[in-house]
Amino acid sequence: MKIAVVGTGFAGRTLAGGLAELGHQVTIGTRDVAETLARTKADVMGNVAYPVWAETHPHIGLAPFAEAGAGADFFVNAASGAASIAALTATGAENLAGKVLLDISNPLDFKNGFPPNLFVKDTDSLGEQIQREFPEARVVKSLNTMVGNLFVTPKAVADGDSTVFVSGDDADAKRIVTELLASFGWNDVIDLGGIATARATEMMVQVRLLTMTSIGTPMFNFKIAR
């Protein structure tokens, strides 16, 4: 597939790299290509600047949002929660129309420090906001309950015996995302139902961040024991 990943952060890059390794044609969208390529400092989590990462991923393109989205078959929203609507708007509603949009972002608000609050919860979710803003897109929420390292390497913890969730109103879109997850090695995919169920998985991020602090590593995941 021709895939557009919206956002140049660690999560988006990790997923883009894994998708490219599977043979997909991947372009990462950014607001300003020159600014992105001029970055030199690692981010607050110690992840290398985009140009350093790009040196080891020469087959992944970088383009302005709309250019990255033009003609794409599948989209990934990997922008920060607060920037997601604006980034997807710049990508173009006409580009998103009829396409599967995998939303991996969370509505995090760090204004009061760590752990972050959520700027939407309980009665709404970022996933729902995106679906309302782009009604012709086929939004599926997934991969937002774990650290980015595990997106494409689920066997890095518990021999891959952990759980990933999908939420969305379009059954066929969820099937496509589930098949993509299986291609990375995910074997426990739980369909929670419509996009409104993204409220639950977005709220799980606070448990994840507190657990990470408590055990001293982000390399873990949730498992639904049956």
C-alpha cells in the first residue's frame, strides 16, 4: 500500500519504519520539511532528531502534509493529540475521504506536569473528534495503549503474548487494520466496538505512564487474560 504517516515524532517514525520493512511505500507528512530536516537535538525522551533517523531509513519519504497524503491508500495519525486535527486538516479532507485512518495518538495535556491529564475523556475521545471532523474517513483507533517500540515488534515483551485493541465504526476498516497488525506479529487483537470505545483506550494511557514510572521501563503491555 501507499501509506501516509502524519507526524514526524518517535511513534510515527517507528510505525513508518515497520511498514516500510513490510514492503509498503511510506511517506511521512510534516508541516515544514525544511524545519524538520534542520533539527539537530534529541527530543525530551532522548529520541534522535529526525534527520539522524532518516539517514538509516532512506526509502521513507518526507513531504508537506498535503503532498504526503495525495494518492495515499492508507493513513496513520501520529501527530500529537493537540495537533492532530490541524495536521489532518492540512493533509486534506479530500485525501482522507474513503480511506482508512489509523489513529494512534492520545489527547495528552502536560500543562500540570506528569502524569498528564487528558484534554478530552469520559464523554468524548480524540478518536471521535477526528471521525466527526473527517466524516468520510474510516477512523480506527489502535496502538495507543503501548510504547511505540512495541508497535512493530510485539514479541519484544511476553513473547508477543499481549493485547492490542481496535475501535471504529467501519467493520471493513477494522479488518484491514487487524490484518496489518497481524503482519507485525500481533496475535491477540480485541475489537472493542465503535469509535466511541476509543474513550476507554485513551484513558488507559494514564495507567500505562504510571506503571512505566513504577517499574522503571516502558517495555511492557496490557494482556487480557481469559
